[in-house]
Amino acid sequence: MGEARGQGPELLDLTAQEIASRVRTGEVTAAETVDLALARIAELEPRVGALLRPGQLDDAARRSAEAIDARRERGESLGPLAGVPVVVKDNLSIEGQPLTCASRILDGYVAPYDATAIARLRAADAVIVGQSNMDEFAMGSSCENSAVQQTRNPWDPERVAGGSSGGSAAAVAAGEVPLALGSDTGGSVRQPAALCGVVGFKPSYGRISRYGLVAFASSLDQIGPIARSVPEAALLYESLAGSDPRDATCSERPVEGLGESAADDGGRAAPPTLEGLRIGRLREIDSSGLEDEVAAQWQSTLRQLSACGAELVDVSVPSLPAAVAVYYVIANSEASANLARYDGVRYGRRVAGGGSLRELNRRSRSEGFGPEVKRRIMLGTFALSSGYYDAYYGRAVGVARAMSEQFESAFSQVDLVVTPTSPSVAFRLGERVEDPLAMYLSDVFTTPANLCGLPALSVPCGLGGSSGLPLALQLLGPRWADREVLRAGAAFESASGWNRRVAPGAAAREESSSAS
Amino acid sequence: MTLRPEEIRRVAELARLELSPEEEARYGAQLARVVEYIDQLSGYEPSRHPREEALVEQPDEVQPSLPLERFLDNAPERLDRFLVVPQVKKVDGG
């Protein structure tokens, strides 16, 4: 990272703030920036597989970039993401473009309108350059449930990029784009960010409108940014958050981030610090459930937080060990209802045959959905079915409520809570495919934030001693304390010296591009 | 808890899924393991009251909605302004 940089592909290695600032002043054009991103994507995609239908958005992206440049030339002021290339998960509607959720059942579907998050990206003058791979309908932790392709971890191509927003995380980690959007129902932004060595943020439930996001579990879903640093994630968050008449769960509270979307850096508040913060360490975290190198790094991360001036306090959320069970009941119950709309009648794939409507529904769904989606619909249908409702759904709802109260009580003693993001580093492709439960258990630290509506940020904290793969910590705050979570994450990031480290795959790319 | 094959078939019918015998066996075993795991919730009290969310209200005014044509563009089969499905109602009182 230290060598001198020209105005070549290295422009893309600048922060989103720096890119936007250069586009606003005219030092570079949005068109040049977007062309560099498209070239880098074309070069890296055969190895990474982060994007579905690569090339599909190229023309639209070039037209958007030219329109942004034309507005600047006319003297108009540009938005906080001026000319910044962005990748979005393929469960966000972009008007006139395919939207598949990496599922065969949405083959041929074209989104008839822009999601609010997409409209706000455009309003901030970002340029969407790709739609990213994911686990089918966001169900999974490795992208192995994509019906289309396998995304590889830029740190090690034999390992998963995490999921379900694995394509978005891999695209940022590989250096294809500075920013990406994912969605997080049980950790789907934070876990792939952690496994790929980038930053992932799940805002408080109700901060970013879900209008135009394909619904998975509506009481848990939240859109979130992925970036190479906390201030960049905050910039994207601030550009998207805020009330929307089209999503009644989207709050009207004023949005507070790091002030990153202010075009002028001059008036920024004091740099974030951990000094004087009380950070809670959960008694329920069982080190025996962590991989060795995660456990080792966890201890050194706690020492580092304390060396930065944070006061570590033991707090308790006794229901934490039940989080995964609660999550899988609630999320899949809601999913079984949300996915009832894919019936082969209104849109998406239809498989005819037999005579009846019921048979058309069954065949279309059975051929259109992949194995994990069917398993989860089955589980959710079971949990809501007559005779089991109280035993499963009712109890899960009761524990989720108790967990919210336990977090509230913890936050009366501390400002934030810290956990590892994932109990393991990126696992090998194929390792957990036949064991759904092992895959689910990797969500133990991420699901509570969704169940309780809390903001949660994953920040890289080092590399595994033996694997050399990225490790991450997670900071959780009280509901609506998004700003405090981002500030603490930014402070930790500055102190940690991680400094937007790139994946080795991307380093190989730098060598080859400087040689050519 | 084990899931009997009849149970799996009942749930599949409710979910409008058609499972092959091989899928029934595989999903049955995998679901049984997951259900066994979530049975740890049996120590907790059921509740019908999830986390309360304050919803934002809107004035009760008609807003423009998606034009019909845009919706029908994605229909697998249409006739004029309608979606086509197999006959639902039996003709001869049967």
C-alpha cells in the first residue's frame, strides 16, 4: 500500500470520500472513475465471482456517470457519493433491471421500480456498477446456497466469502468497488464483512427504508453498508438512512452518523475516541465455542480496547445461548409467509403441468426454490402450524422479548457491548453444506442485534495466527445509538492499524496491473 | 422429537411444496436435527407479544400506484388485463 500511486486504477483504492471529493472538484470525472471500476471488475470477476450478470449494468453505469459529469460542468453541486462506484445485493430493486435473489424462481423477473435505497444512492450521485451474488433469498452464511454461482473469498479462493451478502463483501475486499450494499436479517452484512476483512454495519431496525428490498423476515430485515473503513460505511449509511413514507417501520428520527455526508470536511467534530467509554463484555460468551485463533485474538482485542481508554465491564444477557434457536424459528416463520407470494401466477417462474392451480403452485415452487429455501420454508411452516404454534413461534417470540429487556438492562450499565463477529474464520467451500445446523450456529453473535433491533458494526481486528485470514469484532449499541457505535468503531479502527488492508488476491492484481 | 414421514408430507402440503421421496427422507432428517436443537426453547414461556414497533402513520390519501402494465410485464401468462391460471371452479357441479 505504501508505493507511489498515479492516476491509474489506484484511484479506486482511495476512500469513497476522496473519490467523491475529486469528482466534485473536477480533478477526475465520474466517467473515468466508473470506467476504472468496470475494467477492474472485468479483470477480477473470473476469480472472485462476486457479481451476478457482470457487464449487465455497464451501459447504464456509463450513462449515469456522464450525466453526473454534465451536471458538474453546468455548475451544479454534486452529492456526497459523487461518481463513487457501488455494488448492490441482488435483492434490491433497480428499475428495469433483473432482480433474482440468486434464485431460479425469479428467472426473467425485471424490477418495475427503484427501491428507496437505490433512489437515494442515485440522489447522492453514486453509480451502481453491479448486482452481487448472495445465498438464495438471503438464506445462508456462505453464498453456497446461490442457485447461480459460488463467490470465493478474496483472501483465499478455496474458502467462502460468507453470506448471505457474500458477493457485496467480496467485491469490496477484492477492491472492485469502494462501497457495497447488503441486507442483514441475522448477520448477513456483518458476517461476510468479517470473513472478508472489511467493515459491515447493520443499522438500528427502522433506519433505512426496506421499500423495494425483497422481504425475508420483515421484523428483522435491515439494509446495511459494506466498506473498507468505518467512515466510508458511515458515509453510505448517512446517504441512505431516514424516513420514507413507503416503509411504515422506517423512523422519522433525525439521522446521526459521523457527519461524513457533509461535503465539507472542515466542520467535523473531534475525532472519535474510546476514552471514557464503558464497553460490556458478555459473560455468556463461551470461549470453548470459538476457534482457537478467534479466541486468542478476542483476548488481545479486549486488551487493546482497554489500552485505548475504554473501561471493560462484565454484563449479562442470559438468553444469549438461545439466540440461534429463536432466530431460526422467527426468521423462518416470517419467511414461510413472505415467500408464499412466489406461486407461479403473478411473476417469476411458472411450471405448468397437471390440471389444477394448486399443482401449478406446487410445481413452480418445488422447481424454482433451492434446497435451503425449501428446508427453511418447511421449518417455518411447521413452527406456525396448528398444534405447534405456541411451542415454537410463541416461545421464540417470548425469548426475543426477554432478550431485548436483558440488553436494555445491560445498556443501563455500559455504553456498548463487544463480541467477536463470527466464532470462526472463513471456512472451506463445501465444509458445512450437508450440515445446516453447523452453518446456523455460526450466527450466534450476529442474530441478537436483529432480534432486538439494535445497531451493530463489524470491524476487522487482525489476522488469524495460523490461517492468516481476517478476524473481526462486533460492537452493539442501544437502539438508535447508531452514531455511538460508528464512532467507537472508527476509534478502534484508527487504533488497530488495520488501515484498509487489501486482500492478497487484490495485491496480486496490483502487481499485474503495475507490470502491464 | 422425530418427524414422521406423514408429518413431513403434511408440512410440505401446507407450504405448497412437492417433495420427492429422496427429499422427504433428507429434509426429514435435517429438519429433525434442527427441531431437536430448537427444542431448547421448551424451558421458556410462550408469548404472543413481540417487540413493539412504533409505526409511522400516513395521511389517508390516494397515492399513485404501479401502473397495471408494469405489473403485468412480469406475469408468466396473461390475457388482456388478467393473469391466466388453470381452471379453479369445476364446471359440472362435480
